[in-house]
Amino acid sequence: MRPQRPGRTPAGLADTFARSGRDKFDGVDWTPSAGLPRLPHSPGWVACEVADVVAAGDHVVLLAHAVASEVGEGSPLTYHHRSFGTHAPLAS
């Protein structure tokens, strides 16, 4: 496990993983779980097995089956119109 960089926010982590490059976990606190990296304090975690890889323009879409999951505390991070926020349930 590596020490977390000071001031690292969930939005900052999302930006780190969204950028191109190979050293995305450099300076990021994580532990292995089910053979995969797991970030602490995440509101949820899912481990998947890739079933198919589909080309989609300049992206690649991975279709996968969930094999393990866990729910934690806190609100999920959302991204919409180039800004981060949190999810709020719709009024019933």
C-alpha cells in the first residue's frame, strides 16, 4: 500500500484515473481485494470478469459480469456536464 497524496479528493482521484498514462496508482492509497485494487472509503466496490471488448469510436467498452461487490458508507461520485457531484434520489 502506498501513502495517499495530501489533499486527494474523490474528484481528484477520478481525474487521475480518467487521464491517459500507465502510472495511475502512483501515490494512491489502495489494498488488494479479490485480486484487484480497492480504494479505501469508497461508497461501493465491484469486481468483474470481462465478457467482451467492443470498439466504440475512439473508446473501448468492456462488457463484464460482476463476481463480487460490497456497499460502503457515503454518496457515490457522479459526473455530468463536465463537473463532479453526488447522487440524489428522485422524489417519489
